[in-house]
Amino acid sequence: MESSELRDVVVAALLDVKGQHIESLDVTAQTDIADFMVVASGSSNRQVKALADNVIVEAKKAGTAPIGVEGQESGEWILIDLVDVIVHVMLPKVRDFYDLERLWSVTPGKSEGNVED
């Protein structure tokens, strides 16, 4: 599966569980570890966990199992490593603090922008 197709699976899985402020960042110019970073917010620890669980289920259905998942215990920030797509699901306060979009948007024009628009 192409990395852009996997990104689309991830975004659809996040939208299915009402993920908020979903951002897809093309990071090919910044790193070789992945092609895309997808960042989304959930309104509570429970929703963050549900969002991450749905991403994992839908990625597996599409033929890509995560090679790592971190943060499921606390539900404040869950990272899902799907090799070509890295997914960050966070509470808004955690997302604001770390500001990953700014960090990974070093090269102008590489951000794919807000998926919800």
C-alpha cells in the first residue's frame, strides 16, 4: 500500500470517531523515518484511546499492522508507528504544549493543511 493511501485510511479512521483538528503533514523533506505525520486531538482520555484503537483496527484491515504503539495507558498522547505514517493522537493541552505541526513544518509548502476543511 502506498503511504498516501495509508494516510487516507488513518484520516478516515480518525474522522469515524470524531477526531478533532486532524492535520496531515508531508515530512519527506525533513526525515527518512516516515512520509507522513498525522496529528489529531480527542476531547478526553477516553476519546483519545478510542481514536487510536480505531486507527489500529482500520490500518490492520488495510494490511498494515503498527510496529509500535506508545501511550495507551494514560491516553494523553498516543503514538502509532505505521512505518510510513506516524500518528499522534493527543489531548488539546498536550498538543498545544508540544506543537508538533510547527516542529515538522520546517519546509514551507510541505504541510497538507487541515483535513477537516
